[in-house]
Amino acid sequence: MSVKLLKPLIIGAAIVLSAALHPLAATELKVSGSATVAGTVIAPNKAAIEKEAGLTLLVTVNGDGNGLKDLYAGRADAAMVAAPIKDTEAALNKANPGSISVADFEVATVGTFSIRFIVNPANPVKSLTDPQIKDIFTGNITSWKDVGGPDQPILVVAPVPGFGIRTNVESRFLGAGITAKARHMQALAQVAQVVAQAPNAIGFGTAATITNAVAVVPGVEITQALGLVTKGTPNADVKRFIEAAAKIGAASM
């Protein structure tokens, strides 16, 4: 074999070997939205989901509303939601008319969660009825003395508007908005932290954010599905991601 022919063969062999040693990177999938979905399903199982689906996940935790807006604008391949998307759509369009449409969005359930109401352990009021909680969070009851407690103002603590957890509480339990006097937190986990520090506070959270530093109000619970949303029918990559998230997430709950 001539030297002229041997050199291209060596180069070609080197390229093949390089490809074998350095396989193509997995397809990146952009996912944004609910902190509850991220914290309950995606983050704890990210490596397993990526392996199962053969993908690399780029996850942004920014709340249901922002997740749906990212999906609508093409900035995300899938959105994580912890509230019915029609409720979130209504809230977004109320704040900014015509900002989003979920008409062609598809939702796949990948788990469920429960919302519980919490108070400070030092608060003598440990039990509240559904109507009492509704009146507290809508601002109709503002003192603990009105529900059998001390003559102290009630501090309502809630995540900022746009979080799926808040949308669930407002649309499926309160039937109204949370009082404007509430202290708004940028993350759901911060709600429990404030309630743990303020004896006159009340808030809500999920299993992922409620700690032993707060007391759970018994008998009042909101159950909701966790979902992954696509704009239209998901493509093959997104479908594998959704199937892996549902399979692995359900097994870990």
C-alpha cells in the first residue's frame, strides 16, 4: 500500500476511534415552571430520568405561570405545573390581558401532592374549620381571638402570585384571592420558615416544605395532580421525558 493511501486510512481510523470514545452529547431539553413538580418529581430523580430518557434536562424553577409563559413563547420544551392550567391562564390574563393561551396545550400527569395549612407551634389555636381558614386567608378574619386564640393580629403568609400552589388554594379552596395584606414570599419553602418564626402566622405548604418547626392544621387538605405540559403533541424526545418522569417519579413517591 502506498504512503499516499495509508495516510487517509489512518486519519479515517482516528476519526472513528474519536467518535467511539466521545459519543454525541444527549439532546438537551429545557423544562421550566412549578417548584413543587421540580422538588417532588424532577430534582430528586434527575439523573435517573435523564438516563431512562437519554436526555439532558435543563431545569428552571420559576413557578407555574412563568413556566407556561416560557412554553408559550418557545423558551421551554415542557412546563411543570402544580395547578390546573386554565386557572393559571385566567390569572395571567387577568394581570396582563391576552398574554397567553393554553388552547393547544396538553397536560400529562406525573404525580400528585397535598397542600396542608400550617401555624406556629406556639399558637394555642391548633384546629380550624374550612370556613375559618377561608375567612382568614381572604381577610375577613384578622385576629386570632375570633377563632378562639389570643388577641393578636393574624399574619397570613403565602407565595407570590403565579405559584401553582397559591393558584390551587385560591381557585379550589378559597374561591377568591388571598388577602392583599398577606406577606408574600418568593419561594414556597420560605412560607414555612416564616410561620416557624412568627407566633401569629399562618400559611400553607406541601410535604416537601413542611418541617417539624411548624404545626399542621388537622383535617384540612387540598389534593392536586402534578403535570408536565407541552404545546401540542409532544415530540419523541419530550414524550420519552414525560414517560420517564411519570414512571420514576411515581415509584419514588
